[in-house]
Amino acid sequence: MNNQPHNHSYNHTIADIRLAFFLNLLFSIAEFIGGMYINSVAVLADALHDLGDSISLGLSWYFEKISQKDRNGKYSYGFRRFSLLGAVINAIILVAGSILIVKEAIERLQNPAEPNAQGMAIFALVGIVINSIAAMRMKRGKKMNARVLTWHLLEDVLGWVAVLIVSIVMLFIDLPVLDPILSIGLSVFVLYNVIKNLVASISLFLQAVPAEVDMGEIERRMLRLEKVTDVHHTHVWSLDGEENVLTTHIVLEEGTKSQDIREIKKAIRLIASEFHCGHTTVEFEYLKDDCSMPC
């Protein structure tokens, strides 16, 4: 199998995560310093949130690097599922962070803080630019980890858009309550999408059939192949949300020649490739054979 496209995709993903990590880390440090200077609790709260993002991105960077390691005797499929583990951890961190933001926003509804609107606007513009760059780069990734991280960064972009809107309004009208209201709305929106990704990540981690794979269609197409009389024990699961694994048992007509078997294997690999199955294992049987596995 030619792994060059996958390695190219991996290198892009790692480079994107590395860029997002350093952008978030440097900006969170700037937020802590600037937040204290302009006496803005909102900016300090977001600095803490961005620091959490940086830790999450750092973990993702680490797991993505591990996922590129070659397979060995212990991890015969390689380390790509570490990327999926990173997606689960990131989603949990983001859910927890969003809940804390909602909690803080509810408290601010009762006691709104009066921030420095001009300082907020400046930080909001910088935050939108930095997180948008990172989010656009991360959006190129197809793996589950990249999808979760995209929402991670998108939450930051939306959060800074909210801060910008609030700061502009507050330059003309004294309405500090707008900040927590927008924070709650954005956090609920992000929570909804992240929880969906968390459920999908856990499902894939438990080796459920990927959502884009139609098991019935795979078996029907294999069953239509010449010399094939039955198909059973077909299983599909995903290594990392991008590359899938397929195993199946194919029952052949008696007297099927080796050349026919080679053609059938080639056809099955083509079918599997349409469903992003990079690892395909086929066991051939004949009608008289006793399949020891429960059907």
C-alpha cells in the first residue's frame, strides 16, 4: 500500500496543530498581561480559557506525533488510534470548559462587571484574526481529532466576535449585561456541536461502524461479484475517523480458480477503498467448509 498520501495528510495535520498551539499559547500570555492592564475580567477569563485550549492543543500535537509511528508487535495496526484518543480528550476538555464559561456567565448576569470597552475591542480583533487563522488551517484535516480541534478554535473565534460586538455597543451604551448573555448563547451552540463530536469519537473508539459506511451496500456489492455465493462476518471500524478497517468472509463456488480469487480480491479492495478502508482482510470459504465463527 502506498502510504504517501496519508503521510502528507499527517504532516499537514501536525503542522496545523503546532501552529494553533503556539498562536494560542502566545496569545493567552498576552491576554493575561493585557487583561490586568485594562482591568477586564472578560479578557482574563478568556485568557484562562485560551490557556486550557493551549494545553488541549499540546496534547493533540503529542498524540498526532505518536499516531505516525510505525506499527510494531504490540500495536499491529500502528498508532493511528492515538489520534482518536486525542479527539475524545479534547472534546471532554471543551465540554468542561464550556460548562464553566456558562456558569461564570450566569454569575455575571447577576453582577455584571464594567470592563474597558476600548481594550476589549482591541483584544477581540486580535483574537478573531489569530483564532481564525488556526481554525482555517485545522479545517483542512479529515480526522476526528482535527474536527474536534476545529470546533475548539471556532468557539474562540465566536467568543471574540461576541466580545467585539459587546465592546462596540458598550462604547456608546452602558450595557455590561450583554457580555454574559452572548457568552451563554455561544457556549450552548458550541456545546451542542462538540457533544455530537464527542459521541461520534467515543462511538468510533468502541469500534462502531463509521457513520459514512453502509454495511448493507458493501455486502450487496460483494455478493454481486462473479463466483461469490455468500458474504458474512463483515466488520468495519475506524482507526482514527479517517482510515477504516474491513474484514469479511467470502463463500466461493466450488472449483473457483486462483485467477478468479485474485480478481475477486482486487474487486473487494476497490469496493472497500470507496469507504476509506485502507486495511482489508478477506477470508475465502467454500460451501462445504465449516465456518467456526458464529454468524
